[in-house]
Amino acid sequence: MLSIKNLSVRIAGRLLIENADLSLPDGAKAGIVGRNGSGKTTLFRTICGEHESESGSIEIPKSWRIGQVAQEAPGTADSLISIVLAADTERESLLNEKPQTEDPNRIAEIEERLQSIDAHSAEARAAAILAGLGFSEPQQQQPAYSFSGGWRMRVALAAVLFSRPDLLLLDEPTNYLDLEGTLWLENYLARVPSTVLIISHDRDLLNRSASSIIHLEHKRLKLYRGNYDSFDRQHSEQKELDAKMHAKLESRAKHMQSFVDRFRYKASKAKQAQSRIKAIEKLKPPELLEEAGVTPIQFPNPGRKLASPIIRLEDVSCSYEPDMPILNQMNLNIDSNDRIALLGSNGNGKSTFAKLLCGRMKHVTGQIVTPSKLSIAMFAQHQLDDLNEEETPVDHIRPLMANVAEARIRSRVAQMGLDRERMDTKARDLSGGEKARLLLGIACFNAPDLLILDEPTNHLDVGARESLAHALNEFQGAVILISHDRHLIDATMNRLWIVRDGGVNSYEGDLETYKKDVLSSKGAKNGRLDNTGSTKNNSKKNNRVIAAEQRKQLVQIRKLISQKESEISDIEDTLAKIDLTLSKDGYFEREPERAVVLSKKRAGLQQSLNEAEAQWVELSEKTENH
């Protein structure tokens, strides 16, 4: 059992935890949540003995081994598989001792202990963990220094998982993972017998991997039974018991209704839209986020609506090296109201596709057709390093607003979610979340028609992620999102595209279906080994070929569906304008002839809308029955 009694922790003179108590039974899976800077990571360091507590105690069984991901990723010449195997120090020690021991009794003890810790299957287990985190068999044999820092952090995570500690401490483990790696980790944590503490802002990970939530708030630790959604509900109920409850519920209903109205045609059939409605129900209304101290995120809307498609790719291929294409013969349309999530393992080309769209990478074959005035903005997490550390947020924005009053510049920075104090703080002293807000604001400064976000949530806490979701739902341009945060995808995106095998194709299922596909693929890859350790994956390959053929057959239908959705949206916009005109007081008396013309036009548009809706339903049924 992990027992914390009357614990107080201070760092740099600031009291983070005061007289906190907590008890967790063996094998518990608990998520730790709290606002950025509240002391979650410091709590981990205190549990590990790396930071002194001011008072109180932390009691852990003496026999327990504590495991946490190393702060520095391995960058040696050792192969990835050997680094992971070396993480089990007891196994390494016994294997080294065995050939040097002559005492038969000691040899028997060593052999018995190796048998009990399952040492003989160690290489297969290590390979399975590395594969689950995205490393192919050839990559596992390569030296660590040949991989980037993010990939080496995956190796560090694989090492601590392989060591099978009694107490596993994970601090934002998904920050270096793609969605596929996150799904694998989630499934792994659900089965591991260790006691697990997870600091994470990924509510889906906490929903599926944690059976309790520890909330660090007001310097105290409070344990909530159940997953994150259960905690969120309980915590919200405590906050909402006041005189404003009725108004808040009305605001939530209004927010939900506006969403349903906007996507009601898709919600009747499309799986993605159904998932999105469920996800958005979990979003707190903006005013509740503000009451909880979460500053809103706002994106300026495009000044005009471009005709769809805003981007058309015709037989487009791209590559970094001649004759080595990464993405091949893409034929895709992106419409002005599209909300597309890109799925696929890291290394398959998601970021490459994003760079291609925003002009940071040239195509080598085919053509990309866009309107002459198309504006595209892109945010990528590595851009945090591009900020000038000696400049404040106001300094970064001032060149973008030349000859504008200082008050207006500061007002624009405030819209990015940075208060008066933080907007005058040098970038080097901003938190990761504050830097992300600033970069998002800079990227969207000129009201783009298409917003591309590559892992925007890595430095955002739960509240900021919900604020981002609201901002994306209010944004009237197109959005392409690369993220491992499934809740954000479900709450904001209505189309899924998968990037793999050198192509980009529409994915017909929802995220839950995709999760099953990923875990099934991982299982085929990692879980069925013959006596030589080779993987029996022929059936998997056959299934992938069949699935690829089905996707090709559905491409044309999906294009027609997209065109029909755009047509429906345009008709609705026109009907809304006519209704607004006809609803003006005395309009029929003032302009009777014009009113009659508009009424006839409205009737014709309504007929066209009914026909378009029927065609959309028919096309959608074809995708379901295909």
C-alpha cells in the first residue's frame, strides 16, 4: 500500500502541498490531475525521494521497486532492444553472475530465480513493448543515437514498462506518443499488475486506465473513485451548487443545440458525428471554464467564405529524396467547412502531409489547386523553440500590428489567454501551455481559411484543452488536426483520414472502431509468436489488402457525400438570409413584390434542400452497406 500522511511540500519557498493525506491499495490505477504548476510532478519527485518533504511521511513497502521514465532519453550506441533489456537490473545481474559461479547450489538458485521472473521470455517481451510503442523489428536493432529525442523518450518509456516495477509513476506519458502508441499504452496499463500513478491531461487515457482520480487542488489531495469522467462530474456538481445553476444549464443546452443544428444531417448517419455529439456533451460551457480560472482561447474567423473545395490534390506525390516518395498519388478534396483528423502511426507521413498543404514542402508530381487568396495557418509543437526567449508576448505581437495603439496590441494578446502579468513576461519564463497559446495566437493572427494543428495539446492542461475545443467549434474556417487526444478529436472533428502505406484515405469508422483496428493489429503483431519468435501476420496482411480495396471503392462515394454536405450547407445559409429578410416587421407591406419573389425562391430552395438531404441519406446508406 502507498500511504501519504500529513504531507507538506515546498519548492523555492512556495508551499505546493499542505497536510495532505492519501492511501492507495496494491494494484491501484490512479490518475493525478490538477492545474499546471499545482505540484503534481513535485509530488512524484517526493515519492521517489528526489525532493525533501517539509513535514509528514510517505510509506511504501520496502520491497517495492519504483519505476519512472528517465528525464534524459538514451542516446548511446546501444541498440534499442539491449537498452530495454538492461532495464531489468536483476535479470542482468543474474545473467552476469551465472557463468562466473561454480557453486552448484548457487547456480540452481540463479536458475530458479530466472525462471520465476520469466527471464527466458525477456527478449520477446521487450520486443513486444517496443513494437507497441511504434518500433519495427529492424529499428529495435539500431543504435539509440540514430533516433530523435522524441523517439528516444519512447525507448525510455519502454524500458521502465519492461522493468515491471511495483510502483509505476508516469508523468505525461503520451506527450511523445502518437494515437496508436497511446492506444497501446492504455491497453497495457489496464493489464499490468503494478500500482500505477499517472499524471496526464488526456482524459481518454484516464478514463480507460484509471479506476480512481487524485485531484491536487488548494494544496490538498482528494481521492475520487471512478475514472476521469466520474471525477469531472462529481467535481462539477460541487462547483455548480449555487444560484446560477439554472442559467448555466440553459447555456449548456444552447451550446449543444447550436452544434446539433449545425451537424444534424451528419448525426443521423455518420459515425464520426455521433461520436462528436457524445464528446461535446462532456465539454464544460465556456462560462464554467472561466469561473474555474481557465482563460478562453479565441480564433479570428475568416473574412469571407471561399467556394469549396479550397484545396484539390490531383495525383499528388511528395518526397524528401528523389525516387523515394513518402506519399503517393493522392486525390483529395478539402472543403471550406471540413474538420479532418489525421490518423496513423508516427513516421507514416501525417506531418509531411500537413507541411505539403501549407506550402512548407513541395510536391514532385501531380498538381495542387487552390484559390489565389487562400490563407493557411499551421501550428506545430516544435515551434515553441522558435520563440525569442528574451521577448515578451507583447513584443512578439507588436510587429504584426504596426502603427496600432499599445492598448489594442495588449487587447489582442489578452484574447490569446495571457493576462496582464504574463503578457509582460519573457518567453523563457512562460510555461509550456502559455507558449502554446502565444504560438496559436500568432499562427491564427490573420484569420486563416484553413487551420492546421499538429499536436497542439501537449502542453495544455484539461481546462485549456476544453477551451481549445470550444475555440475550434466556434471557428468558421476549415481545420486539419493531428493529435493523440481522442476527446479533442471527437468533440471537434467530423471526418477521419488515415495516413499509411504511402497514401491518405478517408476512414469510414469512428474512433472507437479505429481503436479496435489498432489493438487488433498490435495483437497480431506482438501477441502471437511461434517458437522462433517470428510473428504470424499473414492474415493481418490479407485483411489490410482487403481493407485497402474497400477504401478505394468508397473514395468516390465519400467525395459525393462531401459535395452534398457542402451543397446542403450553402442552401441552408441562403434560406437563413431569406428568412431573416422576410421576418422584418412590415416587410410584406413595404416591398410586396420583392417579398413574393423571395417567398417563391424560398419554396424552390426548400425543395432543393429536401432532395439534397434524401440524396445524402442514400449515399450514406451505401457507405454503411458497402
